[in-house]
Amino acid sequence: DESAELLALRVESEEKMLDKITELKKTLTNSKATTEEKNKAFEELQNLNKNRSAEESIENKIKKEFNYKAFVSINASNITVVIDSKKHNTETANKIMRLVQTNFDSPMSISVKFQK
């Protein structure tokens, strides 16, 4: 099972995402919003969904390759990875960073934290 820390991060992330989705849907259904505003909101919604898929995919790869449960958060070109482990391992962190980067064409800013 996931640690309380990872679970808390996941719940907080889901809440933020749901708030953002609600906000974007309001823009999409607002008759006073311009076409440009609606297009921007639609693009943001697509990006949120794309990021969520990428986060889940990376979490699964980390689990498969390193046998760690992880929480991954993507915000533009910044990626935060929280590993469910008390022991910090620099070598493993570097390998995880390389694994995460292989999912993206452009260089990303990746941080890896170990916490339990």
C-alpha cells in the first residue's frame, strides 16, 4: 500500500486538478467568453489530461523498473517525483531522472525526493 505521504500528495493533486477542470469548463460554457478564451481553456484541459496520463505512465515505469511506489507531478517543464522510501539513494535518483527524461523530447527540470 501507499504511504500516507504519497496518498496525501495524490489527494491534493486531484483536488487541484478538479478545481482547474471546473474553472476551465466554466470558461467553455460561458456565453460571454471569446472564442480565443474558449480555445485556450480547451487546450489547457487537453494538457491536463495529457499530463495526468504521462504522470501515471511514469509512476508505473518507476514501479516496474525500481520497485518503488512514486508520485509524479508535471507542471510545464518541471517534474517532481516523490519516491516512497526513507532511504535516499543518489544513484537511484539519477537513474529515475534519466528514465523520466526519456518520456519527453525536450529537456525537463526533474527533481526526485525520497520520503516516507
